[in-house]
Amino acid sequence: MSRVWDIPVQDSTRVRDVRVAAEAACAHAGLAPRRTEAAALVATELATNLLKHAGGGRITINLVDGVDTSAAPGAPSVQMVSLDHGPGILDVEAALRDGHTTSRSSLGAGLGACRRISDDFDLHSTPGRGTVAVARIRDLSPPAPPRSDHEAAGPWVGGVNVPLAEAECSGDAWHWARSDNRLTLLLADGLGHGPEAARASTAATRELRANPHLPPDDLLRHLDPALRPTRGAAVAVAQLDLKSRQLSFAGIGNIGARLYTAGAWRPLLSHPGIVGVQRPATVPVHRVPWQPDSLLVLHSDGLPSRWTPPHDTHLFTHDPAVVAAAILRDAGSAASPLRDDTSVAVLAPDRRTGDHDRHL
């Protein structure tokens, strides 16, 4: 089930709430005390920055698998996403220097320490629009085994999942799986919201883990009996063949999909229906080339239907969870709360360029 901690940060009392939520997420993930302490420090700094520099914002904490598809997903990480509509950061590099702070009430650790003690840390800021920061904490693990010669390097996958009205679970779920040179990204939106919706979307991700080799249309067909004991879900499946560089997409229900390629955005359309309740007899599969500049966005209908895709290509060089969080932030406003569980998942090449984009 998609356990989520979603905390609006509008006054100093919520800083403690964010720290407690980070510690609870670490307990769910089974992290060691030392990594839990690191997560608590990062969460506290991110929340403090929201108050001191952005006039408030929100922090969402998810448990996520690995984002580098060249390796197995591994144990879950605690992912902390900070979102704000503040003035932005004029000098990001300076803000990321260890110990840099402009506030007397800061812990003195700053974003630089957040980057140093996190396993993954990335930040994107636009003056006048706001800042998105993503930090992931996980237990230390042995290096991943080397890929075999026939396995191509994989792109990155990341996302964010926010529940309706700060609920403890989201009816949305996204997951990726890899089988040889097939990389599959699935996003499911269980009907309604709450625990029963979460049970449906979780069943969909579980079936992907068990059948990562199936092409999108076969996987959707396979999902239907698995979701019949649930209330059903809208599901979209995107599969990238890393050898042929072809992306295949199929969806049932109201999952949105946008593909950026060759400098322009195009929609990928799902077919009407509900997996597990009313699955159509046939589902069309869209096949398009995957270019070096391609980027895929999947989202549930919690995102406004007329959201505007980003055109800041520098954003695309960042961690895909940062891209997903920026899309989520820019689709609404501080005065426009989410109207449903909302999830955004992004598939993108590994185009990280700056030191702050990489684990140090």
C-alpha cells in the first residue's frame, strides 16, 4: 500500500511534524538508527528552509525503490520532497555549499549538509516560481553486480505521490521493473481514494513485479483478473526497449501521458475502461521512437487535465523525481489544493550534469 506522509509547512510547529514523519518513514523502511538520524536532520532543514525563505510550502515523504534502472530496485529508500511557490534561489551553487546559511535560526547545516548526508539529493529553483528539492535516504548496501554485456544501460525513473487531504495512504501507485532490455513503468489509480483504492493500485504494481517481461497490452490483460477482487483501477503501462530504442504505451482509464521528444510534447492516449471491472476487449498500443532527448510523464487525474508541460530543458537534466515534483507544483498553486490523490512518474535518460545532481 502506498504509505505517504504529506505535511503542509506554514508555521514553526510543523517542523517537528516533518521530523517525526521522516522518522516514521524510516521505521517503515527498516532503516538503521544512523540513517534515521540523517533523514531527521535533512527533513528538519528542508522544513526550516520552507519557512525562512519561501513563506511556507509542503513536504511529502514516500517510500520508493531505486531510481537508477541499471541496477535492481533493492531495498526502499525514504524520499523527501520539498515544494514551494516562493521567490526561488538566485544562486543555487552558493546555497548548496556545505554550511551556507542566510538565517540565524537555521541549524547551521544548510542544504550543503543535506546533499552530503543524503544518498541522493537534487534541487531545482526558478526565481519567481519556487524551489523543488528531493532527498533520498537508504541503508548502506553492497555495490550492485555489473551488468552483463547484452544489457544496455538504463534511464532513470522517479516520481512523487501525494494523497488527498493529507491522508495516510494514496490510492495511486507507480512502479518500474526491468527484464533484460525491457524497462517497464506502470502507474495505477485505484477508483476513489483511501485504503480500498490503495489496495487496487498496489495489486497492479505487485503484478508488474511478478511479470516484468510482458509487453504492455499483455500486462494489462494479465492485470484484469488480479484486480477483480478490488474496486479496480485506471492503469497505464509504458515499456522501453533499450536495444531498439522504441517506447510502447498502452493504458486503460484516465491516466495521462505526455512524451517530450524532438523538442516538442505529444500526448499518448489511454483507452476508456477500468482494469478489473470493465476492461475493453482490445487495447491499442502506441509505439514511438525513443530519442536522446525523450522524456515521458505519466500522471493520475489528480493533476489538472489542462496542465502545461514544462519547457525549461534545464529542468530535464535533473533527477526525474525533481521533474515530477516541479510538474505537480506548477500545475496548481498554494491557494489551489489537490482534488484527489495525485501521482506523477517520469522516465528520462540519465542526463545529470552538475555535482549537486549526483550522490557524493
